[in-house]
Amino acid sequence: MFENRLSNRQKLVLKAIIEEYVSSGEPVGSKVLTEKPYLDFSSATLRNDMAYLEEIGLLEKTHTSSGRVPSELGYRYYVEHLVTRDYDVVNQFPLIDKIFNDQSLNKGEMIKKAIDLLSSLTNYMTVASENRFDNTRIAKLDLVQINEYEALLLIVTNQTKVETKQIRIPQMGFKEFKKVIDAFDKALKNSLVREVKYILKSEGVNEIISQYIDYQEEILTTFEKAFNEFNQTNTYRSGIDTIFEIPEFRDVDRIRDIMQAVNDQKINSILTAPTTGLSVRIGQENTIRTMTNCTVISVPYQIGDEDAGTIAVIGPTRMEYRRVIPLLEYIANNMSKLFK
């Protein structure tokens, strides 16, 4: 949008202002910029550039200072065109490697330790999801009776894994319910596990259970519950207390709103939003109302052909993008070690 409207000098000025503001939290004036060795220009020239960047919406002027601060549009331009990785963070990579090379930890423990470390290194809140069945398909369904009231639903996947879910037999009795399971076995064969909840609402499934009209709701509820548990996503959180240390979040109402989003698990929608690589959502770009003063940087990860998830860092729009991005990418890339 602004790529052809900014000179190289103006890009340097914008980059310098954003990185200085991220570091200090104070509005940036021309005097600070003249101290940058790569901005060897007069104060008047820099002030003119700052005025132009404000005019086109990339900077904002505060009421309490003559300096400027980045707008959300300015942060967006910075992330897309100007940000460079802070490769000093490579000194932290051995700490990450140590976690993923620890053979005494299971997968869940590794993910938890990794986001704990990420939160510690960035001083921001981190969250991660672990979805074990993202690309898993159903190979076979079967039902084994335990007693008059309970049965085991066997779910065999194309990965030759067998999951069992203990379920309550509907009032129709085991024999009739087994017929429904056999019909579902044919209808769901080779379907993705994560798509089952949508298939259960399809016309084809309605035809299967239409003859059991008195038990339709009970059948669907039983089946939906079994697959919701089967496809459940584990969520990990770390660094929630860091919110209280961030100046932008010291307002009581803002802290309350963010904590409410965490407690209500609305924040999990950050981890389920479809992404195909690094995603940076700044301010109003976030769909959660209480996150409109935040930046959320997330990246999906893949473990083998089956397991997948997302890792995200949540902080103020005045985030250390140069530091967070390479750390987040490195952890996501190293998730593949869990498969091995």
C-alpha cells in the first residue's frame, strides 16, 4: 500500500521510531533519531519525514509529547516490509534444543516446557495447542458390549491406532444400536476425524437414523460426545502473570477483560484460526474484542503426518517483533523432533 510512497530514508525513519518506541515505551522525537548512526540527517529533514509518516497514517502524535508513536498501520507496514530478525537470539537456541533433546520428557511435557521457556525469554504470555488427530482418517468403527447399559466404541484410524471410548447404550438396546454403528462405519469410512462433527449433521446420517426417530437426538448426542473427546485439543498456557508487568495493561479494566478471555477459553480461538505459516495480528485485526490492544504472533507446527498444533505469543502492540519472531519460528521448526 505504501511501498512506492516511502523513500528509503523514510523507511529507515519509520523503522527507527518503531524499534526505539518498542524499547523505551516513550514517544520518539527527532533528537533521538539524530543520535542513530544510520540517520545522519538534519533534525529538520527528520521532522519533515515524521510529519509525512504521520500524514499518511503510519505514525501518531501523542497529546503529552512532541514525539511520535507507531499506529497499528505503522506496525503492519513494519512487520511486512521492515522487520529484521534479531539474530542475537541464536544464543538462546541451545536452551530450546536442550528441551527437545531430553528423552525423559513426553510430548506434552516438552511442549509445556518449550512455551514456559518462550514466555521467560520474551516476557509475554504464550499459548500452544496440541491436536493429535489433525489429519487422521477413520478406518473402522465397532461396538463391544460391556454390560446392559455400557459399551466400548472402537475407533480404528488409518494410522493403525485404536481409540476406545466408553459410552452409554441408548434406550433402544445394544442390538439395535450396533446396527447404527455398523451403518456409521460405512458412512464415515476414510473420513477425517476432525470432520465427523459436520458429517453427523449431514443428510446421509439423517437417513441412517431416521428409522430410529424416537432415539435420534440420543444417538447423535452419544456419538458427538465420543468424537469430541477423541478429537480433543490439549491447550497449554504460560506467562499469564506477565500481563501485570506490561505498562499498557496496567489498567484494571483491561487486565480484567484479558483474564476473562483466558478463563472463558475464548483465547483458544487464536489457536484454531487457519494459518499456513507465521501470522501476526495487530490490534483491531484480532477477532477477540479484549485483544484489540494486543499483538498475537502465531505459527502452526506439524509433527509427522498426523499431529499438529499452533504456538502463539500474546503481548502489547509495542512488541519486540525482532526477538519474538525468530524464537517462535525456531521452536515450531523443532517440534518435528517430537515425532522422532
